[in-house]
Amino acid sequence: MTEDDPTDEISDIEDRIERLAEIAERCRKYILASKIAIGSGAVLLLVTILGLFGFGQTAALGSIALVLGGIVSLGSNISTLRQTDDAIGVAEARRSALIGRIDLRVVADTPMKLM
């Protein structure tokens, strides 16, 4: 390998892209959990307000906390997901640029695979 050979840097970038993809997937899971928490809290609050199951004030406060916590978690994870997606895009662009710099050659005299 020569100094101009970017294969090590490409490998590092691919590792970074994989780590970022794992972070993005984790954010998506937290976003889903946050949406479920918001929905559950809203339903519990509605049930408590309507007095359908005799839940008390503690359930009302808990449902409000669930909704607010879900909103905070949702906003935080959406922001992190956007930043992670941007970082993945930058890393993929850098990887493509490095791959474009490699002097690839066509190997014409290769034997065909035997079936």
C-alpha cells in the first residue's frame, strides 16, 4: 500500500457509518417508544378525566408526566436522528470521493466460474 492508497481511511469511514447506523436505529426505537408513551398517557388522562375506571388524581398526574416525558424524549431523539443522518451522509460522500480516487483497473483475462 502506498501513501496515496485510501483503503485504510475507507475502512475507517465504513466502520463509522456502521456505528452511526446503529445509533440511528436506536433513535428510531426510542422515537417509537416515545410515541407510544404519549399515546398511552393521553388515553390514561382521558380515561381519568372521564372517570371511567375510577382512577384518582395520581393516575392523572402520572398520565401528564407520561405525555410530557414522551414529548421530551421524542424531540431529543428526533434531533439526534437528524444529526446522525447528516453525519452518515457526510461520511458516505467522503467514502465515495475516496473510492473515486482509487485507480481501478479492469481484469479481462479471468476464468469463468465453474458451475
